[in-house]
Amino acid sequence: MTRREDILQHAIECGCIEGTAEYYGFLQGAEWADAHQPSPWISVEDRLPKKSVGYFSQWVLCRYKRGSRIYYHVGMYDYEFDEWSIANVTHWMPIPELQTTK
């Protein structure tokens, strides 16, 4: 089954009637979502970094605002004090693994 066929089958399973605007809207939305991968940035309003066993803080990449400018920096979330090491953090993501070449 192709991806398009899979999406259209799912549209029918969700109650869309074949050939309707809703049916094709479902297809267009799914194709758009496939083409636009989600951002790796996690909103601090959605969740905070997971607490590591035995540690009171977690180092992550931070996105934060100062005035109208957006900055990126390595920062830390401290569970003991429930605060960031950088002011105005809006988003965070785990520090990616280093890619080595041989």
C-alpha cells in the first residue's frame, strides 16, 4: 500500500466520505504534515527536561528571548529550585549526540 492509499484509508476509517472536500482535506493535511517534520524544540509550557537519577539539574540547549531577539545557548534546568540558569527560556531540547566521522 502506498502512503497516499494509507492516508485515504485512514480518512475513511475516521468517518470521511470518499470524494468529499473533507476527504481530500484530510489527504492534504496529512501530506502537509509529512512534508513538515516537527521541530525538535520543546516548549517549557508543554514539559520540562526529565530529572536524571541522582542529579538536581539537567543540561540542555535553550532558546530564550531578550527584548525582541531570540538567542540559543546551553543552559541548565535546576529541579531543586525549579528554575533555569538562563532567564526567559521559552523552548529547550536535549543536547544532540556528537557525530564522528572516520
